[in-house]
Amino acid sequence: MLFGPWQVQLAGATSPLHLHLGPHPEHEGSLKGELRQGQQRHAVVADLDEGEFTLEESHDGVRIAATWLGRPTPGHCGRLIQGQRFEKDQTGQAFRLQRQP
């Protein structure tokens, strides 16, 4: 249910970001993808475990720049996930992921 395109809205951001998730080639049951904002592209890996969504964002492909923690919103069939994005300094920012057709 998580494979494919998502629109991302971060609190305070003026325009949405775009996320694409697919199966992780090395870790069965995990996801791998890309987060895009304009020309910027960041690698991500993600998991959905016991109803908790976790996504790790990397700007250099090695170190984690931000961790996203959220839950699917009840009544939306897994097509809407809301939570908090935390940067290295633990600054939190609300997010909303909405599955695109």
C-alpha cells in the first residue's frame, strides 16, 4: 500500500514535496525511495511496522539528516499518514503524506 507516489506537506512550507517509495532491494519488507523538492533530491528508506511509519532522510546518501515518525490516519485506508519530522537537532515539524493516484 505504500509503494508509489506521495505528496508531502510540511508545516510552514509554501509548496509540497514529492515522495516516491518502492521496495527496498536489500531489505525485504522495507521501502526505499526519493524525496524531491524542485531540483533537490534526497534518498529515503522507510518502514511501516505495527502501525508506525518511520522514514529516514539522507542528503548525502550516508548520514541521516531527518527522521520522520507518523501513523496512518484512521478512515483513509492507508492513503494518509501524519506525524512529525525531526532533524538532527531534534527540531520537530509536522508533516502530512497523501498517496497520489
